[in-house]
Amino acid sequence: LITHHEYNNLSKYRQESKFNSKLFLPPISKEFRERIDSYNSIVKDVYGCYIENVTKYLRSMNNKQEEILPFSNISFNKTTDYDNGTFEYNLHYHQSQQILNPSISPFAGLSGLTHEHFMSNYNSIVSSWDLVYDLDLSPKIVPFIDIDCRDHTNTAYHLNSYGLDFFKQGSEVSLINENGLSPGDTYSLLLDLYLVLSSVKTSVEVIIKNEEKQTTTDDLAIFIPLYKSLSNIQSIFARNFQRQYPSRNQIFVKQD
């Protein structure tokens, strides 16, 4: 990750040094962004309902406890002799308003946060901090693609282009000198990317073999060109990887 502050410091220096690497990944195309946004909107609709239903169920199992302050144990459960000027009455009023957004934490609800606003600004890094219960909303559960690259404060950051630069140049030294990678981390980062490319290539290959067995093969028009492109990318990256680390990746080369 490269922050905006680091970006400003590096820009002038890189221009003067005439580095070959891009350092920062370029923004994705408008068409690709529209497709991802369309996909993400479906994901948020589906998992937004999931969040609401789960939190409603959990609230129903623990309703009375939610009407007791955690430290003072003051109860603001509504009674027949309620005086609208008491502290407990005011607490009950705020709690009853918050029930309209059962998925939102009572503390976050005080700031006006609603379920709709939470989902419209969904951030997989922040996860469920603002929810009434700590749900696992990590990418392994919610298949949301954050193409805006935001951290836990919703601040955007730049992505290091070391993978693209290694694909084009095949030089570890360049990644260390120009991309700012640590010499101790470079091999592991490139190995992870190599394994991801190999895994995706194999997955698409399995899909194609399955599609060929179906009665209709319309989807092959999409997957075959995709497989050819991925195979070419994986092959070039693997060749660079093998050339850079000839003694460390024999087991992976045999699998290609």
C-alpha cells in the first residue's frame, strides 16, 4: 500500500530519476468499473437483507438486555408510569427510534447512521464495526469487490504496481530500487501472485471442460478467449519468475 503522502513525496523524485516502473497501478476502465459496480450492487442487496434478518433474530433473543445500560445497569424498559421528563424515558425514546434500524449499533445510530447508508457506503475493511452485532463480513463471506481501495477510515490509497512491473521487466532489483519493496518480502509477494495466476488459470480450464460436456456451449465464447489471455499472462509471469529464481521454484515450475 502507498498512501497519498508517500505518493506526493515519490512523484517528483521518480520523474527526476526516470524510473522504468509504473509504481502505481493505473485506474481501471470505465466499462470495467460499471460492470463491477453492477455486480457489487447485487451483492449489497443480497447481503444487506442477510444482515438485517440476522441482527433482527439476535435482537429477539436478547431483547430485555438491550434495554439495560451495560455499566450502570439502568433499565429503560417502558412501563405504565413512565414520566416523559426522566432520563430513562429519553433513553427509551432513542432506543425505540433506533429499532427502526435494527442492524445498526445503538452507539453508531446516535450519529444518524441508517442501514441504507451503511450498505450504500459498504467497506469490506471496516466490516461490521457499526453493526449491533459483530458479524463476519470479510471478503471470504461477502464476495464484495472494493475497487476503490479504501482503508478502515474510508481513505483511498494507491496500489503498488510491482506485479505488473515484474510481468513487464522480470527484475527483482527494479522492484526493490524503484517500487520500494523490501528485499526480504519480494520473493514471497511474487510467489503469491504467481500462485494466484496459476489457480485462476486452472479454475477457468475446469470451467471450460465442464462447459464442453453441456448440451449448450454458448458460454465457451466467453471463457475460451479469457483462458487464452490468462494462460499467456501466467506463462510470461512464470517464465520471468523461473528466470529470476531458478533455484527456489522447481516444484512450481514442474506443475505448469
